[in-house]
Amino acid sequence: MSDDPIAQLLFRIAAQDRAAFRAIYSASSSKLMGVLLRILGNRSEAEDALQEVYTRVWLRAERFDADKGRGMTWLITIARNHAIDRLRSRSVQSNNDDGESVAQVADKSRGVLQSLMAEGEARRAVKCFSELAPDRSAAVQGAYLEGLSYEDLAAQFDVPLNTMRTWLRRSLLALRECLDR
């Protein structure tokens, strides 16, 4: 446990140690902000979510169990789950326009060469998605880009839960095979 400084801080936070809370914020805020930005895609919303994540950490630190994993993993899980909850609460209609899909996948923070390479990879991914049946493609995008649960997708496509799991597993295998070509 001594090789996990975040875990030590979480134990101190569970005892309401404010200095430990400041230390954990300093040690983890940039990593958690990156996770939130990647999922939410909006800096302002990610900043709000980060504040809410640290409120949860302060209130729930006693739930951390070092036997189940590392402290940073626990923090990232809280951030990820909170971001997914925020996404689910949005009522945004997705647009399946290929050009817009490529723009969403491409990483704009890199240099020109890296951006061109990422855009090429994104085009390949969009092409591979188009090779899937439309309902399978929409299910995979819902699960992995919008954060929808298996239950939500099963209800949306009016199929049993296990059928949805099979769709996703087979679709991911087909995407991997397509991308490996």
C-alpha cells in the first residue's frame, strides 16, 4: 500500500483531513480533467464535472478499498461514471454525417501531420462502421461513443439484453477485422 500515495491520501480524506484533500487535488486534477474532457468534449462542462467529482471523493472516500485497486483507478472510475451520467442526461440527437463523424474522431490538439494521420484513421473507422448493419453500427456508437448501457440499447432497439450483448461483441470483432485489413 505504501507504493500507492493516492490510496494513503484517500484514507486520510475519509478521516476528514483537508490537507490530504488539497494534496489529492494537486496530484490528480489534471488526469481527471483529461478524462472528463475526453468524454464530455466541453471544457466548461468538464470543469463543472470535476468539481462534482471531488465533492463525491470527499463524501465517499471511506468507500475506497485498497484491496480492490489503486487509488488513482478509483478516482478515474468516479470521474468516468460521472461523465457518462452527464452524457446520459443530455438529450442530444446524434448526426451520422460522415464528415462530422470524422471531425469528432480526429484529434485537433496535435500537429498537422498527426492530425492528417488521425483523420485518415478516422476515415477508415467510419468506413468500417458503414460496413456494419445500420442497427449494429448505431448500437456500437451508442455504447462506446455515447455511453449508453446494454439495457438502454436493448430497449432502444427492442431486442433482448443478451441479443444486444451479442450484437456488440460481434460488431466489435467485425470492426477489428476491418481495421486490421
